[in-house]
Amino acid sequence: MSVAFNPARRQLFRGDIAARKIPLRPPWSVNEPLFVDGCTRCDACLRACPGQIIRRDGAGFPELDFAAGECTFCGDCADACEEPLFRSTDAPPWGLKARISDQCVARRQVVCRSCGEQCEPQAIRFLPQLGQVAEPDIDLSACVGCGACIAVCPTQAVSLFQPDHEA
């Protein structure tokens, strides 16, 4: 008898009682239950990633680590996987977008433009504020969710989210 992997059980021990922190899988991945049920943890996607941003999570499954860099959406991880765990790389990789929390130093009146300087699609702009430091603004239609803005943030104020899954 095969029992499906339930990520919520492991997340309880990581302090995420409501299991809201679903690991960020490589781009083009199928949904989480299908991914963990089918992943053999062979590490082919980890070895294939030229940016080396794919790591093993606590359960040994591949997850993205944007602290290590950005995703270039090269598709090498999907091509390396022998299991049917990835959608076609002809489709958009995902709908993830960047968001900046109130921990942002620019929002606390300290000059910082690190995230905007790393944003190749120029989705992060800094809006002038009369008599204050310019604040970041994200054009969600331009953001591709590559994560380049995450590693450079000195306060970890940048994260990715799925706009259509927001409550």
C-alpha cells in the first residue's frame, strides 16, 4: 500500500503549523502533490542547474534557493528530469511575482536600490517621494519571478508570491 507524501506533516516540525510554506520547486514543475509523489530525488535537476540555485529541501526534494542567485529559466532542470514532473518549457515557467515587505530599508528612509539594480526586466522602479527617499514599486506585469532581487536585499524584504493564490 502506497501512502502519498504529505508535506504538511514535515512542516509541523519546522514551525509551520498551518503548512503554508510550500517549498518553491524548479520552474515548470507540476503541482506539489504530483511533484513529491513522482520525484525520485535523483538530483539530476540539481546537477543540471547552471546557476546552482536548486538545493534539496529537508525531505530531499529539489527546491529553489534564491539566496544563491537567480533563475535564468534555461530549462536545463526540466530537460534533465526523467520523470514526468515538468510542464513544457514552451509555456510560461510560473506565475510568481516579487513583493517587497515593510522590512525594506528604502521604505524606512534609508537609500537602497539593490533590488532594482538587479532587476533585468526593470520591473522594480523607485518612485520619488517629496522630501523622502525614493520607494520601490513593482510592475507586476513586467516581473518574471526570476528571484534576482532576493539575494541582494540586505534585509530579506523581497519574496516571491503567486498573485492568484493570495487571500
